[in-house]
Amino acid sequence: MNTEELRANRNASAEAHKSERRIIRNRIRRQREMKKNLHIFLVTICLVAVSSFTLSTFRSNAKNDVGVSDKYYKSITISNHDTLWSIAEQYMDDTHYDSIQDYIAEVRQMNSIEGDFIHYGKYLVVPYYVSHTGD
């Protein structure tokens, strides 16, 4: 073989090697794209499932919340052993107040009471709720 034939064989071999590397790179790129698309698809399916579950939970809660409560106010006479706490325990319900302190704060605000003391024989306006089923 002469030098030109050797050079031509090397060039052909180098071109074939470049072509194989390009084919391998393209195959790896396509595999990465497929994995990426699969991950996007799976994340989308998860988001749809979570959204559906959340929405169905909200809808079921709305269906079960048929009862309606009305807020009323009552004037009571403070007896000898009454405290704001004991009055709250009697008239407060856990559905409409987060804590007994919230109820007492509302009673204080409604009756312009600064401290914790109430006086025997005085009148106090207290809120209370009456629940009934909606129509």
C-alpha cells in the first residue's frame, strides 16, 4: 500500500469513528429526552391526582356542611359566684370560637369590660349560637 491509500484508509476510518460517536451521542440525547418526558408525564399525573383529591374533599365538606348557625345575644344578670370563665363555659360553643379566651375577649369588648372582674347584680350581654339544619 502506498501512502495515499493509507491516508485515505485513515480518513475513512476517522470518518466512520466520528459517525459512530455522533450516533452514540444522538442515542444518549434521545434517551435523556425520553427520561425527561417520562418524568414530566409522571409529575403531571401526580398533580392531577392530588388536585382531584383536594377538590373532591372540598366538595364533600361542602355537602356535609348543611347545618346553619345563627348568632344571638342575651342579657344575663351576674350571680354571686359568676366569673367570665364560668359564663363562657355556659354559653360558648367550640364550633364558633377557637378558645375560651376568644369568647371572653368578645364578651369584654361587647360590654366594655377592662379587666377580669364582673360585679354581682349587674347585667352582661353574651353571645350564643343556635344551630339548625339548612333548607
